[in-house]
Amino acid sequence: MPSPTSARPPGRPRTGVNEVVFAATLSTVHELGYARATVERIAVAAGVAKSTVYRRWPSKGALIVDCLLDAFGPAPLTGAGRAELMSSTIRWVAAKVGEPGVGDAFAGVFSDAVSDPALREILSTRLQDPYRLALQDALGEPEHRVLFFIDVVVGVLLHRMGMTGEPMADADVDALVEMVLSHFAGDSGPA
């Protein structure tokens, strides 16, 4: 019989499960590739039961989206003006996509979402919308312009990852910044 003063419920402690699963997800995707990184393999790498993963995330796609949210964290919207803010955002996204497992996971879930409307909705509402709203607020731009900015930046970065298996080199990130800024930052406000 448990002690009446016991503060912890019976069973293994669950503190930090998300962090352990997220780390295992990225390392498994990095080692095996997105397609071979099954929920079962991720659970084994995390040292948890597959049911533990499925209680928190109904699908691999939902797990990957939350893992990416954790990996990216809040957007560091910094800069003295529009150009600096946009430049720092592009460099931040490029750096995150270049982290082990992150670009692979992002490209994989993005590809799966093309033919999976439910996953596309999760990807849009849980991953894209928070960043879109933050950028809209910081830049004072309408939704369609911010979506285009996201499409161009993320699309180019994921395309490079998909075509080469490597993140974009710094010199190419510089060229991307210059190209994007010539279109967006020169405007004094929403178009």
C-alpha cells in the first residue's frame, strides 16, 4: 500500500518525456532518414514504450511537427529595421534547418503533407501559423506577403537539403538574404 504522504503516483516518472522523445526523434531521423525513422524506432531510441509516444502524438507527422516547434523555439525577431529583421530571420531559419535531423525531419513531414490533408492542416496551424503571425506583427505586412516570404525562404532551404542532403552553405545563405531583401525590405510597408 502506498504511503499516504507519497507525492508521486505509482509508475515511472514522466517528467521530461517530451524532451527525451524529441531528442530521440531528431537523432533517429538524422541517422536513418525520415522514412525509416518510425515511431517504433523513435520510442526505442527514447527508451519509452511506443504507446507512450502515441498517447502524446496520434501520428509520426504530429510528433515531427511538435519536435520541430521545440527545435525552432520562438522566432528571434531582432533587428533595427525591416531589412535587419528579415535578414536575421532568414539566417535563423537556415541555421535551424542545418542542425542534425532538423532539416531532414522538416523536409520529410513537408513531403508527407503534400498528399495528407490532415497532416497539412497540422503543419499549417501548429508550425507555420505561429511564425507567420509573429512576422506579420513584427513587419506590419499582410498575411499573403508573409506567406510568400516564408514560402521563398523555407522552400529554397528545403529544396537545397533535398537535392544535396546538406544544409545551405553560408555564402548561399548570404545570396538568399540579398535576393529576398531586394524584393521585400525595400518596401516601406505592406503592399
